[in-house]
Amino acid sequence: MKQQVFLEKINPVKDKMYRLAVRLLVSKEAAEDATQEVILKLWQRKKKIKDYTNIESFAMTATKNYCFDELKSKKNNNLRIVHQNYENKTVSVHRDLELKDELSWIEKIVNDLPEQQRLVFQLRDVEQMDFEEIGEITKMKNTAMRVALSRARKKIRESLTKKHDYGIKGN
């Protein structure tokens, strides 16, 4: 496989790979490193890639596995959330602060989810993948994926409701 063909197949997927890595590893720097490492490994195995019918699923699975390996290793035990993704110059400072606070709350809630729920939530609700693709990546059954996604959404909803209802007494 020539470099141009490889890039044509990998470029559409690399942003998804990065977003998955950020979700799993939390740190942008670690996610960038993970994405680059996975792309390098894919390049080294370029002859085998053409045998796969769905390169996106293969690349996402490779990214997931690499991230899990990184999380298991000792060197990433001290990763912290460092998200400064949201910038909008036209929004007032107050609103900007509220949005950043809300994003950090959501990020914390998602990161506190069990690993399977977090992964299924990321792939389904953020990456907009269908259940068949998620099943290929996670090796989970359809029912288990739906249950994990439902529980993740419920936990996120309950946590946000609890946060927003703090101090408000019902009738």
C-alpha cells in the first residue's frame, strides 16, 4: 500500500481516533501521542490493512486497545483533566464561565462512569457510530451495549439534575 492510499484511508478516521483517545486517556497530550502511535502501528502493518473490510472499526479498535494498555501502565497514573476546548469570543464572560463549568461537570461525570459505559457512550453519542460498529470495536453483544448506554445516559442525567436542583426544595 502506497503512502497516499494509506493516508486516504486513515485521514477520515484520525479525528475519531483522537476523540476516543481523549475520552479514555483524558489528557490531550496523551491522546495525541496515542493517536500518532496507533497510526504508526497501522502504517507498519499496512499490508494487512487492505484485508480488512472496515478500516474505521479496525483503527478504532486499535486505538481503544492502545489506550487501555496505556491506562494499565504506570506512567499514566497521574493524568488530569486539561480541557480548554471551548472558546467563543462573542459570548459574555459570565456565560463563558458557566459553559466552561458545565463542560467540566459533564466531563467529570463521564469520566466517573465505569469503563464500558464510558466507551459505549463515547462511541454512540459522541462519535455517532451504530451499534454494529460499536460491537465490532468493543466485542460486546447488542443487548449489553444498549444496557451500558442506557445506564450511562441515566447516570449523566441524574448527576446533572442533582447539580442543577441543588438548593431547590420541591413542593
